[in-house]
Amino acid sequence: MTRWRRYGHERLYVNLPDGQSAAWFDLRNHQLNILLDVDRDAVLDALAPYLAQRPEPSVNPLPSPALPPAPPPVSTPLAGWIPEVPVPVVPRPVGSAPRSSAHRPGSPSTQPSKQPPGTPGPIGAAPHPADDLAGNPPGAAIRAKIDELTPGFWRALLNRLRRRPAETDGWRKGLVGEETVGAELERLPSRGWRVLHSIPLPRDVDIDHLLIGPGGVFTFNTKYHVGARIWVGDQAVKMGSQAYPYVRKARAEAERASAVLSRVCGFPVRVEGVLAFVEPAKLSEAPSRHDVHAIRVHAIRHDQIAAFGDYPTVWQPAHVERIYAAARDRRNWLNA
């Protein structure tokens, strides 16, 4: 079992003998997430000292990380130019009480937003806790959908007697996929990357994961097709004789994210789409496709997502923090 601390999160990972993460337990909101099809009792036994003393579940809003200073903007664009990002300072009103010292060590304080949830604020201001997406766990939107669709006791019993498949079965598989990809992405912040999960968009859709770092900005669309033989073309994905519009959707999702982040940041932010297939038997691609990535994600091998950390530098740390600050504010996605 290993302890993980980063960006206000604190988790315990339960690992198999080969190092594969089977489950994680959030020590702050006391939420248990099973990542693999393993013996649940064994996981609970391993976490027994922490589960036995846990209080009633609660969610504490995470503080917004301060944005680092950036060099002044360049007035004349040159070849290969990357815009410098001025980071505005939000002053604290005279006479107001100082922030609590309960912030991440080494991180300067920022004045929290005084506006109600959903109200757009000035660039650089900390989002209202209800609008801060930094605390969203992987699969948050799917988990909410499962809660909505889960039948009551008598309906569930009737469905079982009639041997009807549960309406939530497909959603639960998707949840496992998002949690698997999310766990892999959470390995990258130690290399200067930022990760967000379950970013809500209008019309009840969401971005599964958003990765922001020195090598670029990427939207991740997770697909759970364990054991499938998958071919990824320019417009669609094929599994056997069935075609799926995954590529077009991933491309459109990246374009929506680019439009939002470019508008809020005040400089062009290119976003690339990624299709992350969990545990496929085979993945092949059309050589002509170039704007949407397709990767395989295995809970044991940590190669393809880890490779994003080696991408050539596109953004400096100040740019990464500015884009992350824009992306973590739910209000900025309301008209995406």
C-alpha cells in the first residue's frame, strides 16, 4: 500500500504484488474507488485501520493554487513565438482578514472569490468552491448517472427475478475505464503537468480528462473495450463490422476546449484530442490521421500515457498555470 499526496489530495493506493493499483481510498473525503476486478474484502482488510475510524463523509473545497508570475508579453510575434502570459493580481480589500494558513506548504495565498456560484469572475480570481473543478475525481459524471439510474430495492429485485440486465451495467464499465485512465494521468503532475477530470459541458456531456503541461493541452475520451480488436481511421473507429464516430467526437471535443481556453486566456491555446482505449487486444491506426491520438491504456504497463511527459516543450510553467486556472473554473465552460 502506498500513500499519495498532491494538489490538496491525499490517497492510499492498494497495490497488487506486481505493483498494479487495485484500488485507492481518499483520506480527505473518505471515498473508496475499486479500479480492478479484485477481491473487495481483501481491499477492505488492507484499509481496515483507516476505514474503521473514518467520520461521516464530507467534501472540503480545495484552495486554488496561486498563479506564478510570467514575463511581459511580446509585442511583435516572431517565428515559433509563444505568447507570454500576464498574470493579474487580485488585491485583497483593505481591512479584510488574512487567509487561513491551511494552504499547501510553499504556495502563496490568493484572495477567494466573493461571488456566488455560476457568476463569471475576473481573470486570475480564485473560483468559488462550488465552481472549482480541481477536486473532481475521475468518472464523477458517470458516478452521478449511476446514482440516478440505480433502481430501488423492489425494482432491482424484480429485474433480477426476470433476469433483466441492469441499466447501469454499461455505465459501470465506463466508470472503471475512466478511473483506470485517471489513475495513469495522476502520475504526470510530478513532471510539471496538471490534470482535471469530468469537466461538465452544456447538454449533459463532459470531457473525461484534461491534461495540461509543458508538452501541450489534451482532451482524453476514454473507451472501455476490453479484449477488442480496434482500428482507428480518419473519421471513425471500427470493431469488427461495427463503426463508431469516436474520432469525430474526440476532434470536436478538442476544438470546443480550445475555443474556451483561448477565449479565457487571451492567447491561442491549441488542444489535441486523445482516444484512450482501456485494455484492448489490438489497436491499429490509419497512417493518414494526425490530429487525434489513439493510445492503449493498461493497468499494468504505464508506457503510453507516461510518454506524454516526454513531449517537446510547448508551454512554459507560467503558461501551464494560466491555462490550468482557466480550465478549473466551471463558469468558463458554461457556453462551450
